[in-house]
Amino acid sequence: MADMRPYECMVILDADLEEETIRDNVERWLQLLESKGAERGYVDFWGKRRFAYELKHRKEGYYVVFQARAEPTATDELHRVLSLADEVLRHKVLRVPEEVYGPPTHLGNQSAES
């Protein structure tokens, strides 16, 4: 477990899927990572977004971003599973710096003078 690194995964799913189906899929992918020794992190369901251009004959997709601390072999398996999933239009698994891992932090009310 010494090689645990922070990763972030963005998945674009078929927008025609039911919300419950999307959440079940994300849970299944997180469980896959956990079965390989990973620790789940922040999960953000962005919802439906319109594409700038058609993607696999679709005009919109459902975006989900999730994070995990994992070994590279666990993320390789996640990539393999996502590549084979019919409901996944696109995905990207990235190793992220430690500073950006976790829930987004907002700057709050910052004055225009600063």
C-alpha cells in the first residue's frame, strides 16, 4: 500500500440513463477500486451537460467526477472496465497533485481590490 496515489476520474455517461442507474454504476466502480485496496474520495455528480459537438451520436451526456487514493494497478483495472462499458461515452483517469485532492474549496467572498 506504499504506492497509494491520488487519482481523479471523469466519466461521461449516456444522458438517457436513469439517475439511479448512474449512481449504481459509480458505486460499482468505486467498489472495484476498493476491492483493489483503494480508498474512495470525493464524488461529484455534475449532471447533464450539452456537448460542443456530437459524441457517439449524442448531443448531451451525464458527467460524474470521483476521486480515490489507489495503486496504479487499481486505476488500470478501472480504465479497462470503463473502456468496455457501453453506457460510458468517454472517461479519463488522471493522477492529481496532493493539493487538489478532495472536495473543491471555494475562495468565498474575495474583494475585487485584492
